[in-house]
Amino acid sequence: SSPSVGSVSAMARLAALLLLPVLIESVFSISFFLPVNSRKCLREEIHKDVLVTGEYEISEQANTKTNLKITDSSSHTLYSKEDATKGKFAFTTEDYDMFEVCFESKSPLGTGRVPDQLVNLDMKHGVEAKNYEEIAKVEKLKPLEVELRRLEDLSESIVNDFAYMKKREEEMRDTNESTNTRVLYFSIFSMCCLIGLATWQVFYLRRFFKAKKLIE
């Protein structure tokens, strides 16, 4: 017989609890104070083809303008907002990369004359960044179906993470093997050089002592 809706719902809740640590890692939330005429950047590594969403809020100060800029390691701008106060952003990563979120405060009054600004930043990526309420409306899914879709996406994300970790492990193993081979060849070359130098010294000293008639 097929499992009841209640048992499926319980299984979905259990799976959600088991995968909770992964969900926590997909959410990034921070608050900090930004001094006037200063720049503060936050960095995070994100996998390829991952949706990233964020929401920010910056306390307003008179005669102060704060700019927000998000770039990758190649300095490509993914999001930029001048005189930012409150808003949202979203982008999809094209490759595994280190992304940088920078807030820069500018004021003609100078440091010490304007209070620090409070910056609140919430970032989500992967499964947590998807709007499942909108998906449910578009595809007319029931609550349980939405939860199962979410768990399916999360499971796929975990599988991709493990596949990436395996790939990185293989790359590191290949690098270690290549390094070990180079070290071995260098050691053999160094040993040959030392043996050749020692042999040359012996013949040179032998000729030297013969020339001085110190030995026969």
C-alpha cells in the first residue's frame, strides 16, 4: 500500500531537520558599523551556477553617500548601486569563484564629524535563495509538494557539493603527485651534481698535489 500523506509529511520534516546544517551554510547575515569615508568588503566563495540573492539596509546620515558594489575575482561588476540605502539584488554565478561585497562611505565633512552608519546585510544562495512561494503559485503546487521540491533541490545541491569536493580532491592529489615527481627528479639531479663535484675535487686536488710533488 502507498504511504499516507501524514507519513510523507513526517518524512519531509525529518529530512529537513537532517539537512538543516546545509541550509544554515546557505544563509549569510551580518550587521556592522561603517565609519564615514571608509570602505569595508565581505568575501564569500560560491559554486558555479548558483542563484545568489541579497537584501541590504543602510542607516541614513546627512551629507553622507554610501555606494554598494559586488564583484568577482576578475573585477567584473555583478551589482552596483550608488547612494544605496535599502534594496535587494540577485545574480547567478557563472563559475566557482570568490565574490566580494563592498560598502564605501563618502562624506565631505570628514572622519569624526559624522556618526558611523549601521549596515544590515542578508545573503542567501542556492536552495535558500529560491522563492518557492512563487514556484507554488506558477506551478499550482500543494504545500507538501513544495516542501518535497525544496528537499529535492537541496539534495541535488548537496550532491553537487560532494562532486565538487571530489573533483578538488583529485586535483590536489594530482598536484601532490606531480610535486613529488618533481622533487624526486630534483633530488636525483642534485645528487648527480654533488657526486660530479666531489669527483672533480678529487682529481683537481690529485693534480695539484702532484704538481707540488707532495704525492707520487
